[in-house]
Amino acid sequence: MENLHSPSSPTFIDLFSGCGGLSLGLSQAGWQGLFAIERATDAFETFRANFLKPESRCKFKWPAWLEQSAHSIDDVLTDHECELAKLNRKVDLIAGGPPCQGFSFAGRRNNADPRNKMFQRYVTFVKLIEPKFLVLENVPGMNIAHTRHGNKAARRGETYYDKLSRALVELGYAVEPMILDAADFGVPQHRERLVVIGMRNDVAKSFPAGCVSLFNKINSVGKAQLTELGGGKLVGAKQALSDLAVGSGRAREQNTIEYTGAGARAGYVQKRYTGPDATPYQLLMNKGVNQTQMDSMRLARHREDVEDRFRDILATSRRGVNLSLADRERFGMLKHRTVPMSPSVPAPTLTTLPDDIIHYSDPRILTVRECARLQSFPDWFLFEGKYTTGGARRKSECPRYTQVGNAVPPLLAQAIGSGILESWRASGAKVNSGVGRKMVIKKKDAAAMRL
């Protein structure tokens, strides 16, 4: 009979892993990665650099039957169904973040977008493997009904979350959703995400309040992280990035050196890094990293008129919010999203477009490393591939800015992984001692946890 108690090294599989933000957070929480599925070659190469090399800090125990390369989830389901079936009830957690562009209000929000159906592949994996726990991360728009023509939220209708939940319940899982903001977990960025937690019904018997108890613990872990990194207050952009600022003019010349990394060309420079400032967040991100190991530090090469415009925006526009229509007209900007950062509050939600956000003091866009800092990737985490791409190539390539913008913030993922693991271990102790069958959360509190 399957042992439902928490092992010393619980295992997980990461579907739609991207560059590995969710995998990193779960690994740091004490989970052991088995394998991950990611279709984009560039993103998988970043995953390989951080999880599959002998010196990797969070090394996966990759199975011999699956090639260590980029795969589509359809191909894995088709080519390795027998191997997956052998993992039935032998994996503790399936995690994943199906592509969210079809749900996001930042995009076209098209009901016919084929990426909307990727959650069905997630369900197929669950059916084959029957893990004890599930984690699924997506944009909040997954729980808002689509209209036939996209773009507008429907007042009535079944959402993609409703479809997901119904499918998982039919497979024998208890499921609950919650909107979590990464900023509440110590991440220096406001980033609201729909997080879905599931437990197999036989496992759920050990949790009187069901998945709500897991969210209680996840939020408790997040509060502790926030206390450690921000003294209980949200971590601001300057607290996260001040050691990476370069200034402008002569200060920029003094604070930069020639960029010689991947994609180096004449005229590119990077920050002359001298170490973190004494903020808890920077000290955590830079822990154990030699100054010469800083990756993805290349600064954008802006034209002089672009720098002048950015300088004027920083001097005259409201910080931390999108430029107003009047400001866009005043600066002759056609872009619909340009946010000059505020130094004292968390950054706005990062996207895959690097020119959506202007640095809080330098007249420039952010570097990949600065974006990674705002996502809570530690400074030792390496990124592979191009920095940017454009045109038709955006459909087939996944450059560094896109990898970072699509990722789950590792600190948020760590809290999720820690919350589930701590709750699981506590439930085992209660069952063994004959304690824990009473409802420990009031009904009104449990209702407040739900969407």
C-alpha cells in the first residue's frame, strides 16, 4: 500500500517549465526534481545550465528514458506513455504553468488560442501519474470567462479554471484556487497570479480544512519571507537594484566596463560590479556569487534622443504607473505600456517586452539581470540564448528577456513548496498521534480563502 506520509526528499515534475523559476523555488523548499518539459529550446538550455550539470546547485534526477532536451508535452505523452504509466503514484507533486498568453488581458485574449488548451495536457499527465499534490500557476484571467471574440471579459460563462477544476475533480482530486501577489512573498514586484492547489482525495483525508490549510501555510511562509527581506514591508525596487545602477554621462562611463559575454558587439557595456549594497534582499540574491560571475548584465544601447526622452519622463511623469495618454502624446510615444519605476515600491509586473519599464533613476530600460532580480532569481542563476528577438521570430524563439518575463518568481514558488511540504509533514504527525480530525479553521475564514 502506498505510503502517504512525507518522505525526506519528496519528488516533483515540472510541466511547461520555461527557464525554471518554479523548479528553482520548489527545489529550494526541499523538493527533488525528476524531470521537466519545456518546448522552447532557448528556455530549456537555460534550464539545463542550472539544473542538469554536475555542478548544479539544484540538480534534477533525470530519468534515462527521457532525452535531456526541449520537448513538446504532446510528444512526451505520445512517445513515453508506457514510461509515464510506470510512475503512477510514485511522484509526489506535479507542478506547472501552462502558457498564459491566451488568458492574459495584456494580450489578445483569444478564445481560440491553442495555448488555452494546454491545461488539458496537464490533466492528462495527472491522470497517468496520479501524484499526491498538484500546483498550477497562471494569470488571473484563467478564471475569467472568455468571449467569442476575445479581449473583453464575459459576465457569464465557464472559465478555463472551471474546466480545469471539473476535470481534476473527476480524476479524484480536491482543488482550490487563490490569487497571490508575489510582492506579498518578498518579491520586489507586484505580480498577481492564479495559483491552483490540488490534493488526491485519499491524501486530503489527512487535512481537515483541505487545500485551504495549504494556502494558510503558504501565506504564513510568505509573511515570514517578507519579514526577513523587507522588515514586514514590501521590498521596493531600489532595495533590489541599487547595486546594479550605473547613472548617466560621466558616471556611467566610470561605472561600466566592456561587455564581452554572449552576443557581445562593439559599443556594448555592462555594470562594473563591486558587490551588493547592505539590503537583506540584495545580500540574499548575491549570496555565494563571485563578482566576476554576474551573468546577463549587458546594458541596452539607447540613442541619445531616447535617453533624453527617458530622462524627461523620469523628471516629469508619475512614477510606478503607466504613462498617461497626455504623457504619451507629449513625448510622441505610440507604445501603450511604459512605466517609469518608483524606487520606493515594488516594480510593476514584468512582461516579455524589455522596453515596458524604465529604470527608477537611470534613463534606460532594465538589463536581463535586473529583471531577474525583480523576479527573485539569485545572481548565480545563468541565462542562455539571445537577449531579444523580434518580428516573426518571436513565435519560435525565447530570448532571455522573454524567459525571465514568463517565469514564476522563485521566492513565490519557494513559499508554495514550503507551505505544502510543512503542511504535509504536520498532517502525518497528527494522523500518527490520532490528532487532527477536527476542523481547525472557521468556515468564514475558509470561505475568505477562496476566490
